[in-house]
Amino acid sequence: MFRKRLFIILTSLMITLLIYPEATDEGASALENGLVYTNLLLNNEIEEDSKPSSKDKVDAVFIMDDGWKTQYTQGYRILNKYGFKGCIGIIPVSVGEKNYMTYKEISDLYSQGWSIVNHSYNHFESHKNVSEEVKDIELAKEWMDSRLLKNGSNVYIAPYGRIKEGTIKELKDKGYHSIRTVEEIIVFNDNYEDRKYKIINLTTDRRSEDVITEIDECINEGRDIIFLNHKFGEEDDGEGMTYKVSEFEKIVKYIKSRENHIEVRTYSEYINKK
Ligand SMILES: [Zn+2]
């Protein structure tokens, strides 16, 4: 096992130094990228496993869309502080751009067991037809697969939470695992409709006290909770997509205090749960 790992480390370092794809992460040296790459190779050796189900608990899942930088500096920081893991829906075209996470940060989360999933290549608003949409999604999948972010490349989160019926059908035919919109999660080849869950979109206007009331209701009703987040910060960006860090921490802290009733899972663990 050790020799195999050593072989992987040395080989991948050599390969990376020679052919690593150009500038996925501005400022990172080839050696740094090599280490990230090695880490991912080792991580990809490990089979994804879902936690055993705990029947009397509801699940909570934290999903962060778009791969904003503050999801790493704040969202990850807070979840990690309470021992939880989340999910990032990435847009390859934005990776490493201003205000977005770098490839290195994304791989860091991936290596720690976070779900990194496909949120389309260009975050398209409305394409003319289904085939253009599917092409964009496939492009993101290829980007992820070629950079060892494989586990969630066929787990799709629709930009703006919207999706065409035709695109759903195409993705199913192409063997995608699942789709998430703003209202629902569609898991192909699974009797998923039986699950009871509520998607709570943490937009700027949501007060933590109200969210905590909703969490209690979900526990009482036996409904799982899917949190959606975009940016974290103190200032309202005018789009309602920035959530106050202190409010987020209150929610996470509350969930920690209700651990006898809530199981926090990554999105992959959740959708793969039997
Ligand atoms: Zn988005």
C-alpha cells in the first residue's frame, strides 16, 4: 500500500510538472499544483461511502452555489468549526476569477470529503435549445473529470434553479445521477419521491430566528433540510444573495446543539442514502 502510494505521488508529481493544464490557479507553482493533484489522486482511491442511516433523525445538507470565494473563507470556516461538511456547485469558467474560489481551494475541500458538483460550465441563463444546455453541462463535467473532481461531475445543480423538461430527459439518458433546482431534487433511478425534505434558501432577508423555527418544524415533521447559500458577508449586494456570517453561524451552532435530532451530511451522502 505504501509503495503504491509512493509510486502515485512520485509519478503524479512528475506528470504534473510536465503537463499540468495551464494556470488553473494564478500564483500557484507547478509544484504546488502537483501536490494538490497528488492529494486528489490519493483521495480518488477511496470509495465514496454514505453514512449509515439514523432513522429517528432528520438530515441537514449545506449546499453553496457558484463557488464564491466567501464560501471558502466564511462558509467552510464556520462549518468546519462545528465539524460539518458541505457542498459546492462549481462553474468552471469562474474558477480562479475575482471573488471566486481557486482550483486549489476547491480541491482542498474535495480532499476533505466535501461534495463538489456540476453547476454548468458557463452558468447559462437561457439557452435557445436543450442541446446547447446539455453541451454546457457536459463541458463542465469534462472539466471536472480531467481535474480529478470526479465524484460529483454527474450531479447537476441547475443555474438559477431552473431546468427545461428536455434537458432533464437528456441528462437522465446520459447517465447523470441527479438534478437539483430551487424547489426540488430529482434523483434518477431511485425511489426518491418518498423522501420528505424542505429546501431553505438563505437569502439576505432570512433572519436566523425564523430559520431556527423552521428547523424545529422540520424536526417535528420528520423532514430533511437542504440549505442553499450564495455569498457570505455583511453587505447586501442588492441581489439578496449575500448572507450575514454571524446569522449563518447562529444557524450552524443551533444545528450542532440539536445533534440528537439532526444528522449533517454532505450532498453526495444525502442523495446516495438508501
Ligand atoms: Zn448559480
